[in-house]
Amino acid sequence: MELRAGDSYFATRGRAGRSRQKVYLFRRIVSHLPPVIAMHATRTLSRPLLGLVILSAIFLGVERLLCSTAIAQPAVDFVTHQQVFGDQTGTGSGSDGREAVAARPPDRTIAFTVKGQDRRAIVVNAAAHDTLRPAVIVLHGGMGSAEAMRAKSGFDAVARAEAFMVVYAEGTSFGEGRHAWNTGFLLRQKVQHADDIAYFDTLIDLLVREHGADPSRVFMTGGSNGGMMTFVYAVTRPERLAAVAPVVASMFTFDIAPAVPLPILIINGAKDDEVPLEGGMSRNPLVRGGQQAPFKPLEEVVRFWVKVNRSLAEAEVETRGTVTKKFHAATPQGAATEFVVDSAGGHGWPGSRPRRQGSTPIASFSGAERVWQFFEDKRRHVP
């Protein structure tokens, strides 16, 4: 069966997978509706065929509106050392709207200071009061933002369907809504001496202490410059994470090895000119101009993680269409290492629209769905 973008999460799961896909579709549709309409839509689903037709028509209109409208910004007033919450749910008036808000905590922007620098992150689908849920921290690429990554990654819908919180982290600002991460070897003039290790240490502490994040199930993923930062945090603080998934990224150095094994999913496109599989300097002049060191070849990156994770040396290889997966299973005292390459994929978040001519992101699967499929059964032992 041919897999299209967005199908991989439900593929090869038989009748259970099809049932899960229906629930996922329904939740995604209803999540875009005002609360009063959502309530009546849910009741309508007692007549499944009629309900699906009505919801599909509504969903198409909502999708078109969302594609032409910027994501609403949280109504926040940033205050140093305080968390400030902004309601992004777009609720209506009346008792039905109030009940819908109570059922799901509002999306939140949290602001804090790290070594004198004001930083922030957006939290979506946080845990209800006195409950814990997994947290997936998502990192944007160079010149991106938390809002931009939220708009294109597809994580909101998967988080609400699978009951985890998604946290859109944000790097150092260098003007006009652009941000970057301090990996030590890229965009150093933009990020200066920003301490992003301290930023993520502080963010994870806040998520666990005040937002219901399960400390044994904190995950990290990111694309491009965000994927590079994911590699950096993974080797520096592996004990704080349950698994990681760097996407269309590579490493600059193998000088630091993680102190403990950490499950890792590495996703790249074979037609990526910005972060080429063979490593070296980027073929994109803008990226190359900001590099202080060449990228490591991805095969070397995989071998590094197989070694430090104590994964099995021999990989299970599976090819479906343009996608080849190499899976190095975990040994009893180790962790799994998985490498996915799409032979037709270029640079960009999988499943998103191309941002420049000549570079088409991986279209064979959704990045958010594929990453969560890897994360969902992982857990870090917390003393």
C-alpha cells in the first residue's frame, strides 16, 4: 500500500489502526471548532454517516481559513522570572464555552530569564490539574520561531489525539522575528553567547514542576538548526530525556559522548543540499556562510550513536517506497538507534510545504506522526 504524507502513523495497524485513524480525524476536526459547535458536532456523531459528512464540510472551511490566517498570538505580558499565561482557545461566551475551556487547559506562553536573557516557550495541551503527561519539546530551525514551528510541524493535532503536551521552544532573537540556537558551530554572530543548555534545563524544570510534565517522559525533537541543537542537548544532558529525534540535521563534533544511552531517531533527506548526507560544508551559501565547522557525515553520526547507545551493530533494514529505515535494536543495557532516509526528500520539516525552490521536504510521511511513533513507548528511569 502506498503511504502518503500523514498516513505513516496509522499504517500497518489493521482494523485497530483504522479505528484509531477515525478517532484521530474526528479529534482533529473538532479541535478547530468553537466549543458550542464542537459540542453539537459530537452529539451528531451518534449518526456516524451524517456526522462525518457535516464535520468534513466544516473542517474543509476551517482548514482554508487557517491556511490564510496567521496563528493567533497569546495575550501575554512578559514579566521576568514569572510565567504568564495567554488563552489561545478562542472560546465563545456562555456556559457551553466555559465547560469546554475547563475540560482542556488553555495553551500557554511561559516566559523566564536565563543568565540575564529573556526567553520563552509555547505550551500546548498541558496536563489537567494534578495529572502527568508526556512532554515533547520541539525546536524550530534557524531564522524560525516557536509560532512558525507550531504552524508547520503538525504536532498540535497529534498531541491532542495522543494526550501529550507539546512545547515549542524558542532560540535567541536576532531581529524581525528570527531566532537561532547556539550549537557552538553555526550562526555564532547571531546567537553570541546564549546558553541554550541552561535554557532547556530551566524549561524542563518548569514543565515538570508547574505544568504536569512526566519527568520520565520528556522528549526532544527539532528540524535543521533545531535538530543540531537536539544533538547538542542529547550528548550533554541525556539523563533528562527519554528519547530524541533530530530531523534534517547533523553533528559538528564527537568530542562529547552522552553519559547514558539515549534512544534516538535520526531523519534525513538524500536530496538535502543544506545538510548533505555526506557531510562537509553546506551547499546553501547562506548556511555555509554561518558555519564554523563542517557537518559530520550522517553515516558517521549513526555509528557514533550505535556505539554510545550500545545498540546492536547489525541493523534491521526496511525499504518502503522512497524511505529506508535502519534500526539498531537496543541491547539489555543500551538504547535503540534508528536512521531514516528518504531518497526523494530535501531540506525542511517532513510533510511541510517547500520554503524555497529546489528544496522539497520529505513528503512520504508526517514528521510529527513519525517522531511520536518512535517516542510513544519510551521512558527514562527517574530515581
